Amino acid sequence: MVAVVSSSLAQNPVAKPERGLTQEEFLKQIEALSPAGELPKRSAPNPSPAAPAAPMAKVQTAARPPSAPPPVPDMPEERKEKKAKGATEITALETTFDQKTHQAVFIGDVVVKDPEFNVSCDRMTAFLRHDEGPKPEDAGKLKPVPQKKQQGGLDRAIAQGNVIITQDKADTDGSTKRSVGKAARADYSAVTGEVTLTGSPQVQQGINTCVATSPETVMVMTRDGKMRVNGPHRMTIQDKVDSK
């Protein structure tokens, strides 16, 4: 018996099983499907809408008070008017006073009582403060700025002969320290408050003593109770002995 094979089977042979695509083939198919041979781009995700910005806080400005004049700065200490230290009392056996030169000469057992010191000597010449009027050579010139007139008082003094000066000042511990100066001559300046001793001077401060070893030595007693020495001298420092 002869078998007859159908023509349909001859035209459609059994299809072989399909194999998987390689990566290169897959990319080529993707390029063929894309226009102009470009790879499709992944669309970026739509960004989430930004949160609305927080409203800016309003800054409230306090109402400025009406402008006031600036405070007047304190006047420096050196420019403040010096308070009057008090009167100076001078006694003597004989006194002459020259109104024109504003000088007074005290002779014999002279004793001076001043708020800053006490003095005893044989002779003293005192120069008093005064207001100098216009000079003849200044006539016709512009007037200077008016200044406060001097109110009198002792400006300078020169003590001579057996001069003894006593000065009492408060110490740091609350006690009073006494300084005693002796010399042939003493010059006092009311501006600086210093007393300059010349002529073999010596000064005793508390229990310590400073003695000049030359007539040319100069010692200065200051307003605050200190002392300066210029020239040869000898200092004797005592040990403080507590009294019981």
C-alpha cells in the first residue's frame, strides 16, 4: 500500500522551536522601532509641586521717641574746679606788706598753720594770689577772653632760718603718719603742694629718718605724704616695735 502525503504537510513543514533573542538583537529591534534610530528616553517623573513659601514675618518697629539732647559727658578731674582747701594763718612778731607786689614778709617766731602743713621759722616771705589787670602795652589791642579772677590766698612761700615743717597724712591702715622736715630753707608751692627743703635738710617719716650728708642735697615733701631725695644722704630704717 502506497501512502499518500498531503500537499499541505509538504508546504508547511513542522516549525522548529523558537530560540531566545540575544542582547544585541534585542537592542537592534528597539532601534528599529524608534524614530531616527534614537533610543527612547525615559520621561522624568513630574516633580512634586513645591510647597508654598512661608510668608515672611512682619517686623514691627517700635516708634522712636522724640530725639533728646545727648548727655553732657563728665568733665575730667583735672578740669574740675578745685575746692578751696581752707584758710592759711600766719603769726609773727613783725609783718610788712607791699600792696603793689602782693608780698608779705613775716619776721620773728613765725608760725604758719595751713590745712596741708604747719611751719615754724625765723622769717617767711609769702606771695599772695591776685588778679593781674591790663598791662599798659596791651592798650588798644583785642581784649583777651575773660578768665576767672583769683580769689586770693597763698600762692607761694619761702621760709628761712631754723625751718621745721610738720605734715600729717592718713595711712593705708587708717592711722595718721607724721612727717617732720628740718632745713635752713623751705620753698612751698600751692599749685603742686610740694615743699622743697635745702640747706642740709633732714626728714623723719614715722620711725624712719633721712639725713642729708651734703649741704647740696635737696629733699621734697609731696602733698600725699611722700618724699623725694636728690643728693647724698643717709637713710635710717627702724624696726617697728609693737607696744603692749
